[in-house]
Amino acid sequence: MSHGTSFDKNDSRIFLMVRRKKTTIFLDAVETTTILQIKKMISGITQVAVTDQRLFHADEILDDDRCLSDYFINNTTAKAQAPAVIGLAFRDLNSSEPNCFEKLEMTPLSTPPELPDVMKSPDAPSSLPIEQQ
């Protein structure tokens, strides 16, 4: 692995989707990966210091010394096709308060448009009323 987490063949990989505003970062780790290690991976990508990051899961601030498994993030809750969502907020460097972080903001992901009728399978129900077909 290029981002610092080594995988033992007995470890189950887990998948994370780290979200901040319109940015999404995909990471993989193991259940015993600490939150600090996740922050180091994010720092390597964003160039934002570990101390200037705050991570969230299920509306809870994640503690640097704890492991992903402590937050019930494991190989059944964080699969490749359905990664665990981790919120990311950065320290507000414009604030006069030293421990002020920006509000957690994750822009909703867009949904793809409906397929045109010519691309739908003949078995798929049509969205047009019968008299217009």
C-alpha cells in the first residue's frame, strides 16, 4: 500500500469514503487502523496537517488514539461497494480561537439522470403513460 497501511493476509480490508464539502477521498484500511493513521493518509493527499483535521462518523468526533473498529467500522459495515462515510472538517485558520474548526459540510452527491427510452431494456417499465407510447 502506498499510503502507509500494510495489510496482513489475515486482516480484512475496509473501505472509507472521506467527505468534506464537494471533495470525496476514497481510502482503504484495516479495522485496527487508528484515526491518527487515517488523518496521516488524508494529510498526504490534502497537504493539511493532522492537527488541523477533525473526523466524524455518525455525528461523533473520532478520537486519534482509537481504532476504526472502536466505532463499529469493520469489514461488514465498510465494503468496497458501500464504504463507510467519514466526515472531514478543517481547522478554521481565520478564527481567533485556537480550537475552532469549520462546521462539517458534505455536499450531497448528485444522482444520475434517468436513462433515455432507447437505452432501457424492453422489460423495464416505461415512465410514459400508455396513451403516449
